[in-house]
Amino acid sequence: MPAASEPAAGAPALPVTWRPLGPRIVGVVLGAGLLVVFGAAWLSFDQETQDSFTGLQIFTVLAVAGLGFACLNALMRSRVVATREALVVVNGYKRRVLAWEQVVAVHLPPGAPWVTLDLTDGTTCSAMGIQGSDGGRSVTAVRQLRALVSDPPR
């Protein structure tokens, strides 16, 4: 058994943060693409067409764009953070702090979009910070998280 200051076999040194790579790349590319498309569309209008837009119409377009960016940001900020004290799961704009004793098992079945944590109260918690679409990165992250769950840090 390792000393209290040493990580368990296969466990990473703490603190460690797992973030999905695919959604962050998609978020940046799609966000930049939206900016380019909106900007190009506006610049392609002649001055008369630009002047015909009311303040409310411009506000509506900007509000819809802002909503789109907020959704992309929610996907991009998903993460799982393991510290000595707890496991922090951030899914979109929701943050959940789990004591190590609450986490029973870590699952990522083939074809699953992200990790599912089994909790001691019989419920589950999705952890979108580790996504199956990341391939080898997700397999490594699941192994590390399982090692931490099987021998929680003290």
C-alpha cells in the first residue's frame, strides 16, 4: 500500500483535470466560423440594406448569436477535476462536488458519449469532461480515475 503522499498505482499525481478535446476544438472552430459568417453577411449588405435594420432586429440577431456562444461555452467548459479532497464534475454550467467516498464506480462502455459515475446513494452522475469520442485519451483518463476511486487519496 502506498504512503499517504504517494498516488496509487496507475493514479495520476493530484490535482489533475480532465477536459474533452473534441468539444473544445468544435467550440473554437464553430465559434470562429459563426463570427466570420455573421461578419461576412453584414458586410455583404449594401448601405441601404444595413440602414433598414432596426435596433430591435440587430439586438435580436446579437442575442441569438450570444445564446449560441453561451451553448458552445457550456460544452467547452466541461471538465472533471480530481483533488485530494474531492472529485469536482463540471457539466456545462452545473458544478457538482463529490466526496471520494460517494463515488463507487466509473463506467465508459463502448459507444457511450461520456463517463458515468455510480454513487453510493444509488444514483449516477454524468461526467462530460471525459468523452468517449476522445479515444485513447478517454481510456487513459478512465483508468486513472478508476485507480483514484479504488484507492481514494487521503
